[in-house]
Amino acid sequence: MQNFRKLKVWEKGHALTLAVYRATVKFPREELYGLTSQIRRASASIPANIAEGCGRGGKAELARYLQVAMGSASEVEYHLLLARDLGLLGVPQHNELESIVTEVKRMLTSFIAKVRP
């Protein structure tokens, strides 16, 4: 069992989630149960799955949860693109968030390679 709070990838995923919550505060109310909810849940899923994997029994399970986190990161990446194309996010804000997602995905890829048998 590993302490997830000590992992840089968890910290970066948590920071992404906080940034997504701040960015989506200004989304229209009619998107509250649509895109706002989707993007928030997907972003929170990244650090949550890293944490859950760290609480599991071995490297194989950890790798599986890291893969789930990777899927959620790809989902966030798409939702950010959609929000930009719908005019809900400005280009600078989208680029900043996309940069964080890209870094999280890079870190996850590296971590998965380390823990896979």
C-alpha cells in the first residue's frame, strides 16, 4: 500500500480537478447537469483512481487503476475541447487546462510503465 498524497501525479491530477472546478463555475446553469457535471466528474476521477489504486493489493491492481485514470484524463481532454468549441472556455483558459491534462497523461504513462510487471 502506497501513500497517494506523496505522488506527484496525484498532486497534478488534484490540481487539475481544482482548476476544472474553478473554470466551470462560469458555465451556464443549463449545463449544470450536462457538460459541467461530466467534466468535473471525469477530472475528479483521475486523482480518485490513483488514490484507490494505491490502496489496493499489488502492482497489477495499481496499474489497472492508473489505466482508468488515463481514460478519465482523455475524457477531460475531450470535454475541454468541446467546452472551447462551444464558447464556454476561452482559448487561453483551454490551453492552460489542456497543458495540465497533457502533463498528467505523460506522468501516468511513465508511472504505468514503472509498475507493470
